[in-house]
Amino acid sequence: MNTFLTSDTHFSHIGIVKFLRADGSPERPWDNTEEMDEALVANWNSVVRPKDTVYHLGDVVINRSALPILARLNGIKILIKGNHDVMRLEEYAEYFKDIRGVGSLDGFVLSHIPLHPGSLERWKGCLHGHLHSNRVMRDVRVGNLIIPTVDPRYLSVCVEHTDYTPISLDEVNKRFKEQQE
């Protein structure tokens, strides 16, 4: 049994297939939600087995008509609610073993929106979603220059950062360690 993390699947969200990155390229490589949904389900089930645990860090579906897609996903699922997860808890409870606002795992705090840096002192770091292809940045002073750099205390598990596939906790720890170096 393995543990995986993901976020921001946005199943059946018509707008997400139209979103663009800052450079003007598409946020997601599909032309419509049907293609996106099928690819996300196939990617998920290619790595997650029925007894694995998956922490979904929010924005799972946009409208309730997409909820039945979740029954097709392998694993024991735990939802850390995102800003778009606005339906009644009992609607999610059919598909998730547990539903939380925030969580913890292996020394990390789990949230949808990255936590304020002042809230990280007791954690190894923050695993989050919400930012899609963007990253949490901080300014680093080098001489008289201020250079924006990726903040190594945060790791995004948005599907845009994980090849649209849930990422294992082992890979999360590896990536987080690499950021620290």
C-alpha cells in the first residue's frame, strides 16, 4: 500500500481547458473536458491501486454532475477541501473516506491554498494545490539585487506539476529534499 497526493483535477470544468499560463501556452493539453477527464482517470489508475491512499488537496470537481467520476478512481481517497469544493459534505462523503480543511502527513502540513509562511515553523513544509502551474515565490537579496526565487518550504502537488498524475509520498519527499539543496 502506497500513499499519493494530487490536487486541482477540476473534473469536468469547462473553463480549465481554456486557461493559459503566463507565457500564453495552454494550462492543460486537452481540447475539451471529456478528453481531460478520461486522461486524468487513466493517469490516476495507472499508478494508484485499490488499497493505496490518495490525499486530494482540493478542487476535485466544479459541479456535482462530475462527482460520479470519482467512483472510477482507484484508492482510498481523503479530501482536503479547496475553494471550489463547495457542495454539501454528504455529496463528497460517498467518494472520500475523510474530508478535512487541512491535514498533516509525514511532517508536512497539507492544504489547498498555501499556508502563510508564519504558520510553517512546526512543519517540514507545506504541500498544497491551488496555484496550478505557478509556484510560491519569495524575494532573496543578493547584494543590491532582489531576486524572486521559488520558496523551498512549499511543494505544489497540482496536476500541472505532476504530469497530471498523482505523485507518491516518496517522490514528494525526494522533490522536497532537492528543493532544500
